[in-house]
Amino acid sequence: DPRYAALSLPDAPNIDASLAYVISCWGIVDPYARLQFALSDPNAGEGRGGPERLQRSTLGYFLTEEAMLEGNPQRILDRGERVALPPLLVVQGDQDKNIPYSIPEQFTEAWRMAGGHGEFRLFRGAAHGFANQDGPQSDEALAVIREFIARQVARPVVSQGGS
């Protein structure tokens, strides 16, 4: 979308800021679905300000539901918009009270259906932000991320196309 195109860098016009790969750790890949979750589940955001905080932060970022739907990564894929699809890794806990794992799992599948390579790693018993805490699951998540990056760095760079 030309409205969101990157600004040129006059001192280095040949620099390409395209992503070689994407890693999403418990990311909000479908803000509209997350808002609906926060509106319908009284346990959403448990221990982190509750559903009201999730609603405020989502609406505060997008300002309107129309903007939320337009700029929504899941909806962009659902609409079949032509976008770059670099390799994707999604890391998610199944006990996340901010983002039910079904949302990023569906996003990963939509990424694949759109023609991209997508990997989804679910961590049992893990809450939102689990890899930010020391422990075996954090160590495992970091190992998964390192391995994913190593595979991406080792592969030949291919033009992403899209916008």
C-alpha cells in the first residue's frame, strides 16, 4: 500500500529494509480477534490488568475498528493482498491470557496458504511472555529461535517481491 511505503534514505538509496525472516513471540497477529477475545472472556489479560487493559491497548493503538481491520495482518492475508512472505516462526504458549494460541496458529496457517513458509511452535503450560523468564521453556524457545535463524542465514537470499 503506497500510503505505508517506507521513506527513502537519501544518503543510502540502495539499502533494502526488507525482512529476511520474521519471528513472532506471542505477537498480536490478529488485533481484531484479540479485541473480540478481550470483550468476551472475563479471564482475558488475567494478572495483567484484565480484559479492560487489553481492550484499551488495542483500541488505543488503532483508534477505530475500521483501521484495526484494514491494518490487521490476518485480514491482509485473508483478503489475498500481495505481500512479502519471508519465512515465519511463531512462538506461543498455550496458557497465554493475552492471546489465545488459536489466533497465531490460524495466522501461521494463513501465511502458509498464501505461499509463505510458516512454523508454529506451541509451548505447553506457558503463559504470555514466558521466554522472558529463566527456565527450561525459555531455554527451549531460545534454542528453537536460534535454530530457525541459523537456517535462514544459511539459505540463499531470494527477492521477496510483493509490497
